[in-house]
Amino acid sequence: MSKRRIVWVVIAVVVVLALVLAAITWARAAHRPSSDVTPSPTPSSSIAPVPTPEPAPTPTMPTPEWGASPSWQTALSGSGIDWFSAVAAAPDGGIYAVGTTESNDQDFAGSSATSDHPDAVVAKFTATGQRVWVKTFGGTTNDGFDGVAIAADGGIVVCGYTDSTDGNLITESNAGTNDALVAKISADGDLIWATTVGGDWAGSLSSVTLAADGSIYAAGSGMSDANGGAGVATKVTADGKVVWTKTYGTWGVEFNSVIADPAGGVMAAGSTSSTQGSLPKSSDSGFEAGDGLMVKLAGDGTMSWHKTFPGTSDTTIYAAALTPDGNFIATAGDLIVRTDTKGKVLSQNPIAPVSATAYGVTGLAALPNGLIVMAIVSYGVGVPDASNTSASVVALRNDTELQFMTSVNNGVHASLNSVAATADGTTVVAVGTLTGSGTYDSDAFIVAFQIG
């Protein structure tokens, strides 16, 4: 299941829950026993006490229910559904969040988005959470950004998809069939170049990374009549020229994260439910679940090694990172997995003390001080508020020692999709969406924690 599917599942669940909770609240208010009401201030004891009306709830930004407190938090609002999919922190302190909007008003004024045809969005914030700018990109059909990486010149590289043949993401290769997309955007939010990759298949790129030589690698998934759903990786030059695009596996393979190896090439991670093709057979033949998958790709796209992590439930890898000692770390279901760059498994530990089985770990950052920080989305599993979809930020040392855990839902439904650390490792920023009543109804959300 991709992160975009998780967002839609969360939104569908919370709409139903909001209606049920509203009905329960009304029923309780209508049938509250007399011992729970506040007496009217009257000298006559013969007059029955009059219930005091409950004040209407005032919408507030979510605050942690326990653990660390946020340094800052904010949301971008519109009349449609909006969310951030990924976040990256620049060395100069700038924070870039990318995602998708179905709004064309309020914070997204000027967008061409509608509820049927979303636009891609990029927002820049300062290190203290001040909004610098918000830009939307797209045309009259579907466009979205799912990944972001910081470029050496201070700009950013984004990846995602475009279905438009018009608007400000148009390229010479747009086919108008949900094309996988890579684009370069300046630190001021101006589009420098955009290119689509692939061929006669519909696809999307979920994650992007930059190598030491400036080469851009992105990974995701693509579908055609021939492959039925394969992992996709592409290499693009710093000026937007496609070097190669390749598919891996068939019928149920996807990449959700790609990490540059300082020694060369990249590691792509995701899942496989395939029982055929170039990858090992999966233990799970269902298309909504699968075995966690790590694949090491050389600079020319050839596959150096691959590892699968089967389980009794979905062990999809949604998030991976490079550790300070130069190895890989990823989360596969309820496991934290570490490998070296040659594919040797160094350790596998359960994620403790929380369970991430409901939706999973959607973001992961490895800090210079040895901490790992995760964004976890759960529904009533190992989280403080079982009545809501909970988005939690968790910091662990040695993969098992809890440093802090904090939930950011506080009475509204929340989903976090990505987490990133500043270059000095003292601040962690997480992004996603809030879905609840009032001001923060399906809004793109960003929150920062000081941890160093």
C-alpha cells in the first residue's frame, strides 16, 4: 500500500468516525443524569436545577499528549483536501515541504486545483516556522509531489507525477497518462526544469535523492499491460536530462524510498507481492500487502543485491535512511532493520514500545547523535487516543531505548507522511495532514521538535 493510499484510507476512516462521535456527543448531552448538571444560582431549593449549556469547542492547533513539546507547528488551509507528503531541511535552515492540494483558495489561492484534479504544492518555512512562500504547480488534470531532496545550489529537487498536458509543469515528454515526474525548483520557488520519465506505462515517483556527483535518482512504481505493477527507478542529470529509467520485478512491486550510497549507486526500498520477474518470490501474493524489499542499484541501474523481509502481515518498507556510520536503516512492519551497503543484515529489532501495525512507520531519520526518529501513523494501536487516527513522533536510541514519544492529534485525526532532521541533528520536522472539525479540516500540516 503506497503512502498516497494511506492518506485516502485515513481520510475515509475519520469522516465516518466524525459522524459517529458527533451522534454520541449529542445523545450524551440529551440524556445526561441530574447529578452531572450545574444547579442554577437561585435561593429557592424547590426549583429544579437547570443544566448549563456546554460551550462550543474552540478549534486549536494539536499539542502533544505526552513526551516532547513542539518548537513550532502550522498548517496550510483551503476548502479542499490538502496534505504534505515529504519534507527536507536545507543547510541554511530552510525547511521545504511538498505535497498535493485540492484547494484553490485561502493559502492555496491561485492554484488550478479542484477536488477532481489536484495540483502539486511546495512550501518553504524558516527554521523557526515562519512561512516564506507557497507555490502550486500543475494543469487541468492531476499533479502531485511525493518526494523532495536538497540540491547543492540551495534549490530543491522534487518527484511525483503529472497527468496534465497544460499548466506550469508541461514538458516535451508529457504523455498525459499519469507520467512519473522529476523537477528542479529554486530556493525562491521558481521552476527551473521538469522532466517526465518512462514510456507506455502510468507511474509515480515516491522518493528522490542526490548523489555526491550531483546525479539525481528517484524511485517509485509504474504499471502497464506488460508488467502489471513494477518498481521503477530513474537517474537524471543535474540539468534534467534522463540518463536511464528501469523497472524491477512485476505484478506487485513498489519503491517508497531511495537512499544514495556514498560509495556509489543507491538503495531503493519498498515492498513486493510478486511471485514472478527479476525479484525473489514473495511470501504474500496479495496486492494490498507484501514483503519488505531492499534493492541495491549500481550507478547504471543494474541490481547489485536484494533482500526481502517476509512476515505474517504487511512488512512494506515506507521509510529508510543512511546512518552516520554509512549503513542503511529501514522499518519493515514492526521491525527496525539495519544492513550494510553490501546487503548483509546487521540487526533486526522490534519497534518498541509502540506498535506500528495499523498503518506503519511513514518517516524515518537517522541523527548524528545516534538517535533514530520515526513518524508513526496508527489507529487505536499503541497510541494514547484510541478514538482517533494518531500521528506520533518517536525517538529511539539503539533501536530499542525510548527517548521520547509524542502524539500530535489531540482530538483531531492526523497523519504524518515524512520526517527529516536538520543538518546539525538538533531539530526534527514532520509533515502530513490534519483531518477534523473547524479550522484544521484536511489541512497540510508541519510540526518541529527540538531534540538536541
